[in-house]
Amino acid sequence: MVFSCVLLLAFVLVYPTLHSYLQQRVEVDQLRSQVESARQRNDDLEADLRRWDDPAYVAAQARERLSFVLPGEKAFRVVDPETVPDTPPATDGSAPVLDAGSTLPWYANVWESVEVAGQTPVAGDNGTPAPPAGG
């Protein structure tokens, strides 16, 4: 009977300490895995940063992302016929419409939209359409 009471008292005293110890071990393991993943990500980012020191990589990225070509080269763009609609431009005299699936570079699309905006008739003060902007 005394031995049972001693064991019960020991369990009551040791259990909270043991439980918190085990819980902290789990937290430490999780934090270690987070540190390891952060180190891996940091290594990947540093490797990516070192790639930008190579002029060949910079030139390749400029060609790929910005469609740059060197002087004397001819640029070709292969367009998937399934993604580009085959709608002919309207010839009935209506205002031109920009092609949403255009394969032109961004600056050409901007300039085309400026030209379309200049050709769109605007109502004048007396209600008659204004003449298109000359250019």
C-alpha cells in the first residue's frame, strides 16, 4: 500500500515534467526542420543570384523574357494556331478593334492601341462626329 502511494506520488510529480520535456523535443525538431528548409531556400536564392553575374545568363534571360535579338539577327516567333484566333479585320468602316491574342511585343501593342484611340470617332460639341486625328 505504501509502495503504491509512493509510485502514485512519483507519477504525479514526474508526469508534468516529462510531458513538457517531450513536447519541447517535438517543437525543437520542427524548428530544426524549418531552419533546414530556410537554409535550403537561401542556398537556392544565392545560386540564382550568382547566375546573374554571368553575362551569358543575362543575355539568355533578355532574349527569353524580353524577346531581345542582337543586331544582324532575325527574330522569328512561332505561334500555335490553336491559341491565335483566325478572325479577319473588319472592313465595314467600323472602328478597328485590337487583337486580344496578339503576338506583338508589349510596346507594339501599346502603340497600336494609341493609333486605334486616335482613329475612333468622338462626338464633337454640336453632336457630330469629330474627324479622325491626322497622322
